Amino acid sequence: MGKADSRLLPTFELEAAELQLHGGPVAGVDEAGRGPLAGPVVAAAVILDPDRIPDGINDSKVLDEETREILYTRIKATARIGVGVADVERIDRDNILNATMWAMAQAVAQLPARPKLVAIDGNKAPKLPCAARTLVKGDARCLSIAAASIVAKVTRDRMMVALATVHPGYGFERHKGYATPEHQDAIRRLGVCVHHRRSFRTVQLALGLLLEEAQ
């Protein structure tokens, strides 16, 4: 399991205070996949059961893959979950920020119960039919957001592994679409596929839509 300073571990304090003051449910929302050159952006919304919170939930970025998979299974078994997926077509049409906001709203809409409050990682919130609160670095501060980060990351990683079987050679199963040297070399060798984001500069350069800036 990835290590983190115990003083920075996410807590259930925000949710507990909100439940006591205003009732619930309270959902956490986070996304995975804003930065990659290929694949969708995935958002998850999670309502944790205060009496059945799995141990070990943390920001997905500080957990190794095996730990994320274990926690994903435990979260799925004990929490209420919604997932929203913005595909490459939407990302290229609306831009990555708007596509992410749409995916977050979809994730909340897919929850089996309407939350009273949604806690969102970052400093921007989509339009929602309920109260929303943004938290910068919320995935490291709020347990519900951390749980959502795990669900979003595991869901997206599995989608990229599946894409690798349809489009072999790019290494999607390893880099998950991020702009690693392996991925950029594969684009130079194979060109782009339908799952590459044509609104991203690196992909536009590969397509010859932009010229490299003079050094």
C-alpha cells in the first residue's frame, strides 16, 4: 500500500458534521483521466455508510494498484455509487473541463439516492440539483471524496485495459493513455486511433495540425 503522512489522511469529519446538522445523505465526487492523451474522463460519486466504512480508504494517487482494487471491491459492497463517463467525442467537442463537469453531474445523477450535499474535489462544481461544496485536495481530506477517487480510477483503468485489446501496440494497459515516452513513441509509430483526444496539443502535433515551435 502506498504510504502517506498520517496527519494528512482523509477523515469523515465533514460528512459527520453535515449529517448531524442537516441530515444526509452526503456524497463525495472525484474524477480520473483529465490529463491523458487518450480515453474517457470518468467521474464517481460515493455515499459511504457511516457504519460500514472500509479501512484504508485514501487518495487513489497514493495507493498502489492492488490496494485500489481491494478497496474498490469493499467500497462497492458497502456504499452507494454512481459513475459518469465522458467519452473522447464529448471531450473534443466541449473541452476537458466541461466534459469533466458533465461526467461529475452524471455520476451524481446515477446515485440511487439524491444527496443533500455533494463534496467535490477541486475548486469547480457542476450544476447539481442539491447543495455542493468544493474542496481543494479533497481526495486527501475527505473520506467520501477519497472513496470516489478510488472508484473513478479503478473504473477508468479497467476501461483502458479493455481498449488495449482492441488497439494493441499503444500500451494503454500500462500508461492508461497518459503522455509517457512509451505512449508518445507509439503515436509516432502507429499514428492516432479513435480514442485519442484530438483537442489535445500533443495529438494535434501528431496529426500535423500544429507545427512544432522553433527551439
